[in-house]
Amino acid sequence: MDEIEEGSSNNSLRRVGTGSSDRRWVDGSEVDSETPPFYEIRDRDYSFGNLRRRLMIKPKRADSLDVEAMEIAASHGHNLKDLSLLGTIGIAFQTLGVVYGDMGTSPLYVFSDVFSKVPIRSEVDVLGALSLVIYTIAVIPLAKYVFVVLKANDNGEGGTFALYSLICRYAKVNKLPNQQPADEQISSFRLKLPTPELERALGIKEALETKGYLKTLLLLLVLMGTSMIIGDGILTPAMSVMSAMSGLQGEVEGFGTNALVLSSIVILVALFSIQRFGTGKVGFLFAPVLALWFFSLRAIGIYNLLKYDITVIRALNPFYIVLFFKKNSKQAWSALGGCVLCITGAEAMFADLGHFSVRSIQMAFTCVVFPCLLLAYMGQAAYLTKHPEASARIFYDSVPGSLFWPVFVIATLAAMIASQAMISATFSCVKQAMALGCFPRLKIIHTSKKRIGQIYIPVINWFLMIMCILVVSIFRSTTHIANAYGIAEVGVMMVSTVLVTLVMLLIWQTNLFLAICFPLIFGSVETIYLLAVLTKILEGGWVPLVFATFFLTVMYIWNNGSVLKYQSEVRERISMDFMRELGSTLGTIRIPGIGLLYNELVQGIPSIFGQFLITLPAIHSTIIFVCIKYVPVPVVPQEERFLFRRVCPKDYHMFRCIARYGYKDVRKEDSRVFEQLLIESLEKFLRCEALEDALESTLNDFDPDRVSVASDTYTDDLMAPLIHRAKRSEPEQEFDSEVLPSPSVGSSMEEDPALEYELAALREATDSGLTYLLAHGDVRAKKNSIFVKKLVINYFYAFLRRNCRAGAANLTVPHMNILQAGMTYMV
């Protein structure tokens, strides 16, 4: 199995020996499975004309990291090639086994649930229910998801968090204040935005950025949608498997409720046990079975239509829906909750998008799933017009007697596969939530080297399995599970409608009328369904609400605690005045070696560095502050991932490296490879810096009246451009086009004694070894905080931090050569 492990259960982080053999990486959900270069600046064309053009830009208040990012983005493109038609068909075939299993098995239980609320007294009941099902499938999965929502993907990634990250890139609504202008230079970050003059978009953007309660409301909406998807991941397997196994009741003598529950549990355990093999392998294994299942649905539907009553196609006339409600009134309203079951799993079309592609999902639905489902429901309706008493077991009773056992076997396998859609969607949503700081860190295993979106989360997998077993054991009936099922489905759909509407208003160049029509049409339909399913809260509908509330609470506490911790780090960072007072020795002994201090700050020197200065008898001659930072994009291209800059004057030998990752990135690299890439990247940075200084000095010699720039101090707010290293006093002026650099710059740079000295010092430090400096932080509420905050931070958030992955496992560092210092953050 092609498997990349992204976590470890080893949380014991103490200093260990300096041996380097058999060192492994323990990853915390980052990078691409192809080992990427650690430093993104490739060998540039240092022609004088190119460098001169870069120097001509006025860099007022520019960040050195921003300048570097702009250079990279300008010289590298990332145009993903579309798959060929044959490749798209192959992926579309896989979607049958992963995305459409849930929706494909809905004929097992939809009409049986609907007609348990509305007895069949005339053909109006049958035709009205059939018309409801047809137009529910046509409006929600087909019109909404296939034609609109799938297009709102975030560079091929779907789900509520993908929409949230898309919005975060346009409006600064992320509550964690670590955004930088350099992030906007990532090629996958860029958006096709409406014109800046569009007052509507700018007004909404300003409101989202300036009003804190709107940021919180948007975050809660996203967390609620994610919680509902996780709830679906619990209810879908229970419902699908029990519905399939219920076919044995009445067919096999003595097969009662206890046997149904026990057999369902056995199948559920088997289903969750094979998840570790990965979505790709499961998809190829399941896709043939689902293809056979859809063929069976179509064949049985056509058979029943031709044999019993082909005139049920009259249900294509929506007027039968009006007649259905007019005839059955309150009972029809209750039955409407059963109709929702025909679109269960529709959200998986969007949530599972990261595993496949937009075209493949659209192709599979329009060409296979949609026509087969329509024929299946029409066939059952035709059978019911002649046998209304068979509504309780409509699916199996409508199957020709000689085909019962083959269809039962296929249905059972299809029910197992149906669960795969929401299980995969749950894994994707949890991964996205973790990357965006909204879910406790868990071990993630990437099950494919080719498609980084295919993941497996052991803790979530076994949690879902246990909850499924509990639901089956407690409810013991598909009718009660169906009552709970609809609420979770409609809740997720409504969240998607709100977020897609926001994307239309903020990002797409959508006409205001069309942008209003989307929530007006689809939101109205979903609201009607929501009101119908909410009437079943006391009959089992409380289950998804309990699950959603639990996960919403966990995610919000984690996000809020993480934001407070980051704000505390910002407040307590070490001032540059203090660093200058310490001098280049940092008030201690500098010994050869490189210290990699991992922290979350993108600006300034973290306070934990002071703890190391106090605790250790000596500090390394070279210090690199490594910041692992997630940006709201699916994947950061490899050559755009890492940015370097210098911290303090040159004789301090201190640097900052910001490592930027998307929420789909995964990393696999040996620690020795990592160290080699890091040193090579730092050497490139030093040579780049020396060349720019030499060139600028030469250009200034041509015109002594033009004095460039800016800073006589080394600030900690990242405001000194990369191309300005020396002390200067006056603002920079643009250079005239006729001013040319001296051809001796390149040769003089090669003989620069300062550069050679710094490179020699770096090599000496490298030979002495690298040490990883980690913080073992504790977060506590201040004494004057209110009781609720103390309860949440000191107990709930602390419990989550103690029981999630931390230290080396989270920050992607090897287990060798670790130093750890404790620190308490008061929030």
C-alpha cells in the first residue's frame, strides 16, 4: 500500500542523542508526497537588466518576504493540465464507488419511509410522491450541485471549509492574525475578482473585515456545516446497511430484529476496517459493484414500468405535487421529510471533490446516476399502483422473484459502499479543519502518492464506527434512523447555499439578480425540507443535533484557544531594543551549531527564545526561527513554499524561515534530506543578499545624489525590504533608465570577504549539527478573566491540547536532537 504516515503517537519530547541513523519524519499534515525543495527561490537570472528593474520599484513599507514572494510568483507558473477524456471517464467510474454510493442506495428506503406516513389510497398518492422525488433530485443534486456549487471549488477542493478558505482569501475574515501580503503572491492564492469599483463587493468585504461579530458568525456557520457532515458520517452507514439487511426480514424465516441489528454491526465493523487501504483502492474495489448496482436499478425500473404501469411518467408534471398536498395535508408534510432521503449524500458530491475532479463528478451524475435513479423510482411507483400493500418492502417486493438473492447481495455490497461517500467526506472536512486551525491535531495517513487528497484518519474512523454501532443498537429500526438522517443532510445543504451565495457576491462577477435568485430558489426549497424534518426531533431527529453541537463546541473551543494563544505570543515577543542590548553574543556563549526554533509567529522574536537563553548555558552560533504557517489555499506550489529573511544585524547570524502550506499539503522527507535542503537554501539566500547589496552599492556610485532608502534600525515588524540591508537616511528614488551597473559587480561579489566569512561560519555550524528547539507551552486564562473563560481555557482547551498530537509529531521535526523548554501563555 502506497501510504504516507502523517503522525505519530510518540509524544515524549526530551533531548536525545546526536546520532543520525534511521531518523524518521513524523508529519503534521503538510507538503506534497513528492519531496519538495525546502527553499522556494530557484536559481534566478541575475542579469543586470533584471536586477536593475527590481531595484527601480519603490519599496516603501514593503516586507522583505513580500519582495521575495513577488519575484518567485513572477517567474514561476502553475497551470494544471486537464485530464484527457479517457482519464476523466476513469475517474468518473471511481466516483461511483466513493461519491454516489449513498444516493444510489436511497431507493432501498425512500418510498417505504414516505408511505409509512401517507397510506396509499389512490394513484394521486403514488404520483404525487414520485413527482416530489423526481423534482427533489432534479433541483438539489442536479441544478444546485452539478451546475453551480461544484464550480465554487477552491482549486479543485470542495466542502464547507474550502468555501471558507476561498472567502478568507478575498476578505480578511480569518480570526488568526498571521496574514501577510506575501501570501497573496502564491499562484494558487490569486482570484479572478470583480472590478474594484464594484461597490457591492467592496461593501460586503469591508463589513466582514471590520465587524468582529460577522467574522464569528461566518466561522460558526462553517463549523456547523462541518459538524453536520461528521454527523452524516455516523448516520449514513447505519441507515444504508440496515436498509439493505432488512430485505431478509420476511424472506428468511426467523430473521428478526435482533438478527438484523447483529448482522448490520458485523458489516459495519468490516466496512470501517478496510478504510485504512485508502480511497483510491476502495474506489476501484467498489466502483464495479456500484456500476452493477446502478445497472440493476435501471433494469428493474424498466421491467416494472413495462410490466405494471408505464403511465406513471405523468409524475413529470409537478401539478401532482399540489394534488398530493391538497389531498393529504398534514400527512403529506410529514412525508416530505421522507422525500429528503432521496438526496442523501448529495453533499458528498462537493465534499469529496478533492478526491476526484469536477468534470468526473458531473459526468458520472448526469450520465449514470441521475437516469438510473429516475428509472428506479418510476419502476417502484408503477409497482405500487398495482400492489399498494407492498409499500413497507417496496424495493425487494418489486424485484422479480428469481433475482431476489443476486439483487440482495448486490444491495448489501452497495449499502456498504454507500457509507464510503460520507466517510471520505468526513476525513476531508476534518483535515481541512485541522489545517485552518479549527480542529485538534490528529494523526493523518495519506494513502496515495499520486492524489494527495486521499487520506485516512484512524481516530475519526474508529470514532465513526463506534457511534454507528451505538446508533444501530439503540434505534434498531431504519424508520427512526431516517428521522435523524434528514436533519443532518438539509443542515449541510443550507450552509453550502449561504456560503456559495457569499462567494457569488464577493468573488464571482455575478449579476445581482442571479446572485439573489440562487438562495431564493434553493434556499426556499431547503428551508421547506428543514421545517418538515424538524417535526421529527422527538422521534430521533435529536441525534444529529447532539452530534453537531458536540463537534461544533470542540472546534470552536480549539479555534478560539489557538487565537488567544497566538495573540499572547504576539504581545510577549522580545523587542529588538532588548536584542541590541544583548549584542551579537546574545548575552551568553555562542557555540558552533544551528538551532532551529519552531514557533507560530510570522513577525518578531518569540518569547520562548528568551527561555532558551536563560535556561541553556550556551546558544548556537546560527539561529533560524521556523514558522509553519497554513494559508487558505489547497496546495502551495513547491517552489513557492518557503521564504527566508534576516533577523537582527548580520553579526547575530539569526534568520527567519516561513514555511507556507495549504490545507491539502502532505509531507514526506527524511530528516537528513531536510537538513541538507535547509542549508542549501540558506546559502542561496546569503548569496542573493550579497549580490543585491553589491549591485545596489554599484548603482549608488553612479549617482551619489540619489540615496536609497530607509531604516537605521532593525525592526521586528518585517518592514525592511530584502534589497535594503545597509543603514540609510533618505527615501529611495527611482533610477533613470540610462543608469547601468558595473560589469565588475559579479566578480566583486565572489570576492566579498563578508560573504565568504558568513558562508564559512555556516559550514562550521552545519558540521557541528542541527538542534531542534521546541516549546512545551501551557495556556492559562488570566486571574481576572470571567468564570466561563477560565472554565473553557483552563479545562476544556487544556484537555484538548493534552490529548492531541503535539511537539515533534505536530511540527514535523525528527526525534533526534530535540531541546524543549516549558512556557505558560496567559490569555
